[in-house]
Amino acid sequence: MQKSVAFYTLGCKLNFSETSSIQRKMNDAGFVKAEFDSGADVYVINTCSVTEHADKKCKRVVKEALSYNPNAYIAVVGCYAQLKPQEIADIPGVDVVLGAAEKFNLEHHLNNLIKLEKGAVYSCDINDVNDFMPAHSFGDRTRTFLKIQDGCDYSCSYCTIPLARGKSRSASISQIIEQAQTIALQGVNEIVITGVNTGDFGNDTGESFLDLIHALDEIDGISRFRISSIEPNLLTDEIIDFVAQSKRFVPHFHIPLQSGSDKVLKLMRRRYLRDVYTSRVAKIKSVMPHCCIGVDVIVGSPGETYDDFMESYQFISGLDISYLHVFTYSERPNTLAAAMPGRVLDRDRFERNAMLRILSDKKKREFYEQHLNTTHQVLWEADHDHGVMHGFTRNYIKVKTAFNEQRINTLNEIQIMDLNDDLTVSAQILSEVIA
């Protein structure tokens, strides 16, 4: 009988693309994918270590997997596995821990699925991780996450990513084009471009992110390309102007800010100050007034006083942006921030987080209200609930309509009608299938 393998992914879009690549390799090795609660023979947990919560979540997932099959072979890969392999190996039930260099070789480390008293570790110094491993997600009929870049050469004081993923490295444009063409043949309508530091693409190959998006824009069979995240100092006028006139790249940018206080940005060792961010938002809105702009913010980092936070809050409040992703600072070992003075009390971190989440809802509501009674193309999602399905416009407005299975992964022309309490909008379908 074929052995079964189940997957659990923690963290970012990049992790989801890499989990899919690991799954493909396991399929090639003769394993069949199973649901997580099915009692699979092998469980693969792809970890994140951006926050302390992610570390604790890994331990809970291991326990949950063993509750479905106490004899399951447990493999843990990903960022947490690179940073703290011995800590993971000590978790009861874990059989193998694979660092950054070995996670794509899982099928060679299964030990005939023989359970061990303690997990075996296969890892190396992160400075020895130099290869780029291509990856893209699959299984979603609507969109795919396509990895174009890995690692980071930045040294932000709070971040463990360089320790977990190593130096910045990229695929070649020709490799990415080949993957995108393969994805197009699978009938996927939207590709989300992802990486650790996407704007740094090509720094090691002599190519550039601008070169890449020009090439991707010419691929037939993909209706939309969406840029998952790009640093403000790497988001050039040329990139913005290209997206504004692109055939396929959508008017949606997610731009990390982290703080609206120049003092805190310096403590974070970010590579810009807030005037750069202001100029990027202004440039985008000057050529794409309808563009959606998402913002990452961290609250409660060392040295952030109440006055610093309020300065950041007021700065963000004055920006013409569409939503926030708010993160509460979490001490990470071996980072510069962990040893910095000025620790913020937990209750203050949570209070600041809550304030920014309320501001995010306000920004999203304002953005949606600007588009009432306007027409858009919507790509419908597979998920549905209580007779309702959802989709996203090109500029990332979430809309809903009555469920119709035939509409999944199709594009309709719609009119935005009413704004709902859950910050979705009701849509009136104006035309049948476009693609």
C-alpha cells in the first residue's frame, strides 16, 4: 500500500509555496497526500519563527498529529527548524528535523519510517546555504504563490529571517517564466509573486525585479499577477509606473512600514525613514488613485515609548492607505533587539496593537466606501459559506455574492453595491464569465 503524508504550514506565503514543492517531491517518491486529521503515516510541519507564538504553535501541531496517529513519522522543517533544531528534536514524537539546506530532501531522511527515541537533526551553518530552490504552491484553483527569491541581506534588529534563511538569492528570469507557463497550463488565473525580500530579486544574478515583471507581463494564460510585498526603498518609480500601465499586474502593493517614527525605524535598523514611505504612497496614488496599499506595522519594539507610538499612529492615520497588518513585537534570541534597553510592557504592546487594528478597519472601510457603485472585475474563490462565495477585485476589495460553483476561478464584471458590517461588499454581477 502507498504510504500517506499530511502537511501543516505555519507562517508566510513563501512557506506555503515551499510546502507544495516538498509535497510534489514526496508524491514522486510514492507518497499520497492525506488530510491532516486522517492519521497519515508521515506528517510534515513547515515552521515559522517570526514570533514566539509560531514556536509554540509548532509544538501544538506535533501533539495534534500524534493524536491522529501515535505511530506517525514526524518531520519538522522550515525557519524554526533551522534556528532551534535541537529544541525541536527534544519535542516528544519528532523523528527528523531538517534545516534550510535539507528541507527539500525530506524523502531521503525518512529512515524507513522507523520511529526514533529522539529526533535526528540534519542541518548546517546558515552561511553555507547558497542554493536557490524553486517553489510554487498548487491545489488552489484560483491562485498560486510563486517564489522568486529567498533569504535576506538586511540586518533589521528584530528579525531572525537572515539567520533562518541565509543570504539573498534569486532564481533566473528564465526559470521563473518557465514555472509561470507551467502554472498557466493548470488553469490558475492569478499568480502571487513572493519571496523574503522580493524587491532584491536579481541582486546576485545581474537581473532586476523590473526586468522580471516586464517578462511576466507577456505570459499568456495568467489573468493577474500580484506582488505580495516589497520594501519601500526598493519600490522605484519605474516599478510603480509599470504596474500602472500593465496588462496583468494589479493595482495592489503591500509595503512594510514597521513604524511611523523615525527614531524607532533607526532602532529597527530599517533602510529608510518615513519620508521615503510618504513619497512612495504619494507616487502610487498619483498614477493609480484606486490602488490598494497594505502596510505592515510592528508595535512594542524595544525603545518605543508611548509618544513614539502615538507619532507612528498619527503618521499612519494621515496616509492614504487601505489596511494594516499589525504585529506585536516578540523577543527573538540572537537578534540585536533582544538585548536592547527600553522593553515595552506586554499590556502596552497589546493595547497598541488593538488601537492599530481599529485604525486598520477604519482605513479599509474608507477605501471600500470610495468604490461604492463602481464596476470591477472579480476573481471568484473556491471557499464558500452558507450559500455565499467571495472574490477579490484587482485592487483587493473583497466582495460576495450567492454561491455558484460554476463561477469558481472565473472572472466576472461586477458593480459594488453595499458595504457590509464584516467589511465585505455585496456585488451585482453585470456580465457572465470573462475568463
